[in-house]
Amino acid sequence: MKPSRRLSSPPYHTDRATVEREVIVESFRARGPGGQHRNVTESAVRLTHLPSGVRAVAAESRSQHRNREVAFERLIARLERLNRVPAPRVPTRATRAAVERRIKQKKLRQKAKQLRASIRGDE
């Protein structure tokens, strides 16, 4: 009997228009090197996806528009990873030949150990 795969819609939408409606966009000052322009402009972008609670941050560029695009790309990639449903694991059985090989190896091991044992009269 094969396990049935449940075909349902993924929990989070990943199209850009829907994600934009479900997100809070925050801009803040990026930290680190980059000169005066970076230190005085709020070019870093933080996106918070309300249904999932996932956050994405981009602060690489000095342009807020570019950082916004990068943050949306990261957020959509994370949502796609969350939407992935792993395939159900199907248990397998060992073939008859594999079982016979295993038993044969155990018998050989048993024989080797028996030869190591002391003989009853030698104690």
C-alpha cells in the first residue's frame, strides 16, 4: 500500500505582490564602513513577514531601493524553503540475498570466536 501524498496549497504565498501586502518595511541606518553617505542615510532595509514572522535584512548597498530589492529576494527565498514539504519516507526491506549474506557472515564470525575459546580440559 503506497502512502498518499497530500496535495495542498503551500502555507505562504511567494509572489511578489502578495508578499508586499503581508510585509512591514523598516528602513534604518546601516552600520560599518562606507563613508559619510552611508552614515547619514537610512539605506538599510528590514522586512518582517507578518504571517510567518520571518525577517530579511539587506544593508550591502548605499541605495535603499537596491537594498529593498535584495531583501525581498531573500524573504521570498526563505518563504519558498518554508513551503517545501519533504517527501514521505518509505520503509524498505532487505532482499533475500542480502539477508542470506548477513547470516553467512554471522556464522563465519561465530566460528572464528569459537576457535578462540579455551578447550574445557585446559582450564
